[in-house]
Amino acid sequence: MLKRLFPTTKLIKSKPPHFTKIPTQMEVEVKLRLPNSQSHQKLSNFLSPFHTTTLIQENIFFDTPTTTLAVSNAALRLRFYNLDSYAVLSLKSKPELTQGISRVEEHEEPIDPSLARSFLTDPNGLLGLSNKSRIMEKVKGEFGVDELICLGGFKNVRGVYDWKGLKLQIDETVYDFGVCYEIECESKEPERDKELIEGLLMENGIDFVYSDINKFGVFMSGKLPSK
């Protein structure tokens, strides 16, 4: 199992003089939480004719020893897909989640999976990418990070479905402390698409609630959502 490490050490917050700001990219998603595995299975069965792929994801997070990024509502993540077939480095910040609609600033870059794996045991190696990676330049420059530790993470099995023009993602997320189920849909018209998804769930007798915390928030809290 993955373990979180929070040793104490010195943090320097000075910014390098030539920091270049990355243009903001906004990710908007509908997020609805399913109460249990039965609801997850029922929805997966209904959507099976629309299934396009299944993704096995491993999500690993990094922060300073004093959680500078988390305190600033930011998350630095390496995501590995399908047993290291490929990997993505991402930085998410300023999340908002209201009535099942999530908005977050997101930046992503592909990264060699073998190189990415090396950072699990050498987190500070990520900082050495700042001359190649705009994400790491931002982490060092905007957030003043000069040391990283690996926080651990969680695994996720994501079924992807094309349904009525929507790309539905049905997640089974495995934390050290339990399993959570969720449906996500990236959207340019979230209110309209949320209504469509709610209709799908209600018509098939599938219980749900609006997600009120994202997966990283659940991970950091150390417990499953109460509702």
C-alpha cells in the first residue's frame, strides 16, 4: 500500500527572476458520486453497449514537506496509465466544486513512464525538469517550491462510454482506506449535461449524490466521503 510521508524540513519561498506564467486552461466536469458497488455495477451494465475503453490509472502526488501546494489549493500529480503504457504530469489549482459541477485550472504534459517512475523514490528529480517542463517551472516559480516529497496516492479503474454525445467516465477509485464510485463527464455545457446524466440515473433507479469533494481531497482527508 502507498504511504504518505510528511517529514519537516526547511522551505524557501523565493521566486526565480525569469518565471514565465503558463496560460490558464480550465477543466469543467460534471461529478456525481454513486453510493456503492451495486450502483456502479448497475450503471456499468446499462452503459455496456456504449463502452469504448477501460483505463487502469495510478495517481501519485507530490508536495513540499509542509504541503505548500495543498495549502495553496494546488495538486502536483503523476498519472500512470495501463501498467505504465504512458504517463502524464499535471498541475491542478483553484478547484471549485458546487452542485456536482467542478471547475479547476489544469495543466498537463506527457512524460516518459520510466522517468516518471524514478521520481517516486527521488521526488526532487521533478524539480530538475524545470528547464524543460512549464509545469515544473510554475511549481518552482509561482509556488516557490524547492523541495518535494512523495505523498503516495491511489488507483482508479475508469470505464469510458460514449453516450448521447457525452463521454461518460465511470470510476472505481481504490484508496488505502476504502473504495469510492463516481461518474464524471468533461463538459462545455455542464448544467445541460448534468441534467442528462441525472435523467439517466433516475430512469434506471440508480442512486447518486452531487460530489462535494474531489479525489485528491478525499485522499488527503484519509477517509471516504460521509454522504
